[in-house]
Amino acid sequence: MKPSPERDDVRANDTSSLAPLNRYLGLYAALWKNSVTREMGFKSNFLLWIVVELLWFALQLTFMTVIYSHTDHIGTWTKWEVVLLVGAAHFIQQIFTALFLVNCTQLSEHIRTGKLDFMLLLPVNTRFLVSFRQVDLGGFINAASAVAVMVYAARELQLAPSAAQIAGFLALCAVGLLIHYSLMFLLAAISFWTVQAQGIVYGYYNLFNIARMPDAAFGGPFKAVFTFVLPILLVVNVPVKLLAKKLESPWEPALLLAMACACFAASELFWRFSLRRYTSASS
Amino acid sequence: MEKYLHIIGIGIQRTLVYRVNFFARSLFGLIPLTATILLWQTIYRDRIGDVAGYTLRQMISYYLIATIVDALTAVAEDDWQIAADIRDGNISQFLVKPIDYLAYRFSLYSAGRLIYTAVASVPIAIFIFCLRDYFVLPKDAAACVGFALSVAMAGLLQFLISYTMALLSFWVLEVATFIFILFAFEYLASGHLFPLDILPPVVAQALHFTPFPYLLYFPVSVYLGQATGTALWQGLAIQATWVLAAYALARFVWSRGIRKYAAFGG
């Protein structure tokens, strides 16, 4: 990670209120360029990973299809609604992989090797740098396969979403993404306490597994925990319900937004708390 | 033989370092398991009769037994370590020592499974206790003996398949993708996602010509008493054949790979 060469110029313009934003956008563009260069170094491997992700996606679709060969509904959810749900879950998960996954899993490595010291010294927000360091381009390609499945399912359901509905769906997906990111970042920050936090981060994969299940399958304490404590059940269900016109009340999107803000706030508090305690591995 | 027991001892000490990780992993693993069980409960609530011959109790028991078999047999880090040993040239030392690499890896695998099962048994036992109304016990002694035998062979088969996959490192630099592709097939075909009999009959029958059902589905169905009498002994015989075939393949791939081996960094 090289500090941005334009740093000083940007600093000089700090009087304009847009300058910090522009500076961070410029930095992010540089990080993207780095990632593209790095990925293109291993082209065949890059393609094979796409095959792996496609296979797992097909597996999830198979699971639901086989279940629906024995039943015609799970709670209120019909087959194609669930396919739409699995597609949307894959879409959000792949965008998450593209933007954040590697960065979150690498945090414990940065702490263990003392590389974090160096990042703390750079004149940028450290959380920004840790969260956005690398981009995994394969994620975007896999997200495209998820979009294809969603379009197919929407046609089977004879949905004709308006532009406003699609915009609303994408906005809610972004809010869901914020929940995934905040929770995973929070888990990754546990590595300030234990060195072996990779197992904990890996554990988040299990939560992705619940995200693609229809919420009507659950009730009682399980649903309460994964709605109000770790709001994974909202992440995909709420955007898809908007698209499939299944929303029971306008409070559902409001709850999603509120929980996302709460998760982000919690992760920021925990991050600051952890940093204050950080004593560095190298000294 | 004694030296391999010693290796198991070393392996146990080495894996004990990861006990917290193991515990977290088994605990986290219970979340999707709970979700799957609740999903099936919702499906059974809204319908009359069973699903492909499974009552709700049998369906839930299937997933619980599968979790136990998985804890006893799943390969954790072994394949990554073998691949790294080859890539970094660490296997050179085994070529000059009177230690067989396959037996060495199997000792470490056994040690790893021992510790993992010991650590995971607490959360899994509590989980099963909470679901005791849905948990069926084996019908007779034959089911118990058959289950023990088939789990042991499932472990052998699982190890040999992973071992052989990792040996591909002799030819390609990055085996992780190949391992994940095989793992995806295995996840469906061994019965991790659901009991294979709920698949369309043609698909389920076709899968029985592959070794995958013998990694998980077969031991579980022995436990549940779905394979009894001749079917049980026939199944065990086929499973044993797959183990022998996998062993022969592992030895063959090793002998080919070692000719290709250039001892990088060794």
C-alpha cells in the first residue's frame, strides 16, 4: 500500500467540503487498479474459482428444487419465490465477497504480522483502508449469474417490476450488504483479542446459509435472534419481499434500515474500543 | 506400528492448540443445522404423511446422525497441509526416513478427528438432548455394529480421497479449486444436503454407482435401520471395495507423483 501521491494537494484543498470525499474516492480507485493488476496475474485460477462458485450456487438451487418436489409451499413461499430468494442471497453474498470478504478475513493477519501498525500511520481513516484494500473481481461475475437466475424466477412469477421497485430492491440490497459487512467486520475485530480469529470469521459462512432461507420457515426464539440480534434473516428476505410484493407492512424495510444502522454503529464502537487496546505485535 | 502411535500422540498435541477453533466451528455449525431442521418442521406441519418414506422424526434424526458422522470423519486441514508439504518441498524428508507418508498423514488425520470429536461432542450432545423427542435410537445390535463398521470405512474413504486430491499438487500449483469442486459434488452426492432417497429415483440410483454415498449417506441409513440384512452386508462389501480402490489409486498417484517431484526448496 503506497500513500497517495496527491495527498498534499488534496490537503491544501481541505477547505472545500467535498474534498475529503473526493480524496477517498481517488484512493479507492487506486486500490481497484491494484486489485485488477493482481488478479490478472493468475488468470486460470481466477476462472476456476468462478466455476467453484457457480457449482455451489447450483447446489443451493438444487436443494430448494428438490424440497419443492415434495411440497408446494414453505409457509407462504412458493417455489419460484424461493428461487428468487436464493438468487438474491447469492447476489448480495457475491457483492459482499467482491468488496469486503478478503479484507475482513485479512484483518487478523495484519494484526498478527504487525502490518496494522503501518496502516495506522497512514494519513487515512484506518477502517477505510482495512475494509476496502482489495477487490475480488470474480465476485462481480458471480453476481451476474445470480442476476440471471433472479430474472428467470421473476418471469416465472410473472412479475413486472417498475423502475422504482427495482431501485427500491437495489437500495434494500445495499442496506442488507451493510449488515453483512458490519457483522463480519465486528467478528474480524475479535482478532484483537485472540490471534486465531480466522475460525470465527469462517463461522460467518454459516450465517450466509440462513440468509437465503424464507423467513416464514422460522418462528419463536430462532427467528427473534436472527431478526433482532444478528439480523441475518432480514438481509435478503426484505428486498425480495418488496420485489415479489410480499411485504406485510412498511415497517419491514424500516426495521431492516434500523438494524443495519445499529449493526454499523456497534461495529464502529467495537473497532474503536479494540484499537484503543491494541498494543501491536511487532514491538 | 509403534512409531505411528507416536505420530498420533504428536498429532494430538498439535491439534489441541486449535481446540477453541474447533469448538467455535462445531458451535457455529449448529446454526444452519437448526435452520434446516426448522425448515423441515415447517414443511411437515403443512402436509399430511411423510416425505419419500421419512417421517419428521426420521428426517430430523437423519440430519443429527449426519452431523455426528461428519464430526467423526470430515477432513479438516489435512489436504491443505499435504498440498503445502509438496509445494514447499517438505516431503523430501519422508523419502529418506523409514516413514510411510500415507501412514504418517493417516495418523495425523486420526489424531485430528479424535480431538475434534472430543471437543465437538459437548455442543452436539446438548443439541441432540434438546431434540431428544425427535432422535431415534438404532433398532438392534446389527445396526450398531454395521454403523460402527461403515463409519470407520467412511473415514478411511474420506481420508484417501482427500489425500489423493492433495497429491495433485505434484502436477498443479494450486489444488484448492479442484478440492472445492470435488467437495461441491460430494456435498450433494454424499447426502449432506438431504437424504438421497428424496431425489428423483433415477438420480439416486445413479449416485449409488459412485463412492460418494458411502461417505455419509450409507452409514446414516444403516443407523436408521433402512439398510438391514442382505442390503446391509452388501452395502458394507461395496464400501470396502471402494476403500480398497481408493487405496490403490492413492498409492498409484503417489508413485507417479514422486517421479515428477523436484523438491522445491527442499
